[in-house]
Amino acid sequence: MPINTAKTVMVLGAGRGQVGLYKAIRNLGHRSVAASIAGEYPGFQYADEIAIVDISDPEAVLAAAKEQHADAVVTSCMDTAMQSLGRVVDTLGLPGPSEASSRLCFDKRALKETLSDHDVPSARYRVIGSPSELIGIADEFGLPLVLKLSRSQGSAGVFICETLCNACEKAEEILAEEGFCLVEEYLGGIEFGAQAIVSNGDVVFIQAHGDLMTGGANPKPYIHYYPFEHQELVNEAVCLGRKAIAACGFDNCAVNIDYRGGAEGLCILELTGRAGANGLPELTGELLGVDYYELIVRIALGEAIGDIAPSRRKALASEMVYADGYRCNGYSPIRCIDPNIRSTILFASARTEDAGQCIGQIVAAGNALSDCTSALAAERERLIERLSSL
């Protein structure tokens, strides 16, 4: 009689960024539990079981994990659930980042302090309690200044302030919300990122990728791509990434790292103990010739991960597509016509009044980045046309 080796894997979150985890769990022959607040989330249609819970509440998530007899807990593409994930890992003795490490993913002030304590190069910073303190900081750091909400995800709470007046206005808003404000020196140079996997204390790989950024006071990456063309920074990025991962204590998880390289040298902007968002797991999987989500699940289940190296030498790029008037609550893979398009996913499935919503994701391949961006542009139009016809 065959032995049932299926495990129960709890996924924190059921949005578009977690769908790949549900599909990976099913492909690996395990049972998935979607832990999420109630709503029209695409992950629910892929989960074997649903646990309605606030994933930002560690005690509630721990209770749900115990009730579901979870053998592993995972998340991806967002930091909302990281402290809850760490609580489950610590309490149930599961592989994954500890609660102390996971806290750094959603607390930029604690992260800066940790990097500083371990001599990991990062932008100079100050913590202020009044906008008046910005005058001295502007004299010391110069303008522009970077202001950050401490408890925020990725670039969502990061603001580049070109003038002292603008910085004071933004500081007032942040102080009203958090009671203090994180102020950083603005670093020039190139911003880029890396994806990494850590297993049983070993950094299996760190792979640098390029980012094309939006402009404005709150810049965000809108295209990620491989290979990163500034090869002189890659080896240094790997060494610095290893040092930052060790400082934060991340283990048995994916890691997303943001760098800035310029005349001041290479610095860590931020890092977090989960896979990057906005198509990075799919893009990195294409590069490595593996299902990146499956790697995350296998590590969380305590499985050993062998050597991983890029299988592609050509260019790859991913883009998130935005449009007004649609709600992002679906997940529909679309058949690719252009051979350079590796995958296209439509997220939007209902009309709304909201502006600037993410409606889809595209991954393209080519001989050079220009081939990828051309293919992305054509596929973007096809995706929007497809959405308009629904």
C-alpha cells in the first residue's frame, strides 16, 4: 500500500503574487491552505483549503497554522505577513526565517539599525521627531532627501524630496502616521536588485537583475531584466548580499535585495526574506530553468536544494501592465503568439473606478534587452486590447 507523503503548506496571502505558490504546491503533490482575509482573491480558486484570518496578526495566523496542522508556511511578493510567518516558524519549529529576522522585512528603521550594527554599507540615515530637524540634516546630507515610512513595503513608503519645503511637508505626514520619520541620504548611481535563495544557512545563489524605474517622488521599478549589464558591480553585489543576509539572519527562504551603486560605492538599500514582486519569481525561474515558486515551497518543507545556475545566456525581461478602470482580482494565463513572449497573465476581471491598477504581467526573452522591450510593448497592447474586449 503506497505511503501518503503529501504535506500541508499554508500560504499567507491569496493575491496575484501568491498564485504561483498554490500552483507549485499542487504540482509537488502537497495540500495548500490559503490564509487570507475574505475577499475576491485569485489564490482561493487554487487552494485546497481556506482559512479566513488577518495575515498581519501573528497570533491569529499561528492559531490557524496549528488548526490546519501545517507542515510548512510560505509567502511571496509582499511583506504584510512576514512577522506572522516568523511567529509560526519559531513556535512550530518549521524551516524558514525567524520572527526576529522577519520583523526586519516590515520595519525599515530596525533594518537600518541592523545593517549599521553589522557594518553593511547603506545610505546614511537619521530618525527625526520634528520637521525642524530636517534643516541640519539637509546641510549634512544635501538635497534631495529620502523620507521613508518605517512600516511599509518596498518602494510604497519611500519618497524622494527635492526641496526642504517638500521634505517638511512629507515629514509632517509621516510623523502623523508613525510618530517618527526615517530620513536617508540620497545616493546617486545605478539602482538594481538581486534574487537569492538561502537553505540551511547556505546562500545557494544570488543573481543580480537590472531595474527600469518610473520617475517622480516615489519611483518604482516597472521592468526587471536579466542580465544586469554592469558586470563590474555583480561580484561586489554577491559579496555584499551575503553579508547583508547574514546580518539579518535570513534562512530557509528566498531573499529580495535592492542595491544602489555609484561614486560612493555599492550600498544596500533594503532587503527582505521573501521573493521579489512584479514578475521577479517568473523571470528568475526562466533564467534558472526551474519553477522558482517550487524552490520556495521545497525549502520551507526542509528539502535540500542542489546547485542552481543560470540556464540562459540571452536577455529576459518582465513588465507589469497598468490601466485605469479595472479591478485586479483574477489570474488568467494567456496563450502566447510571439515566440519571444514566455508568459502573459491577465489579472483584471472587473471594472472599477480605481486609477492606475495593475492588470497583467508579461515575461519576454530575446537576444538583447531591446528585443525584450519591443516584445513587451507589442504584448502590452495585445493584453489591453484583450481586456477591452471582455
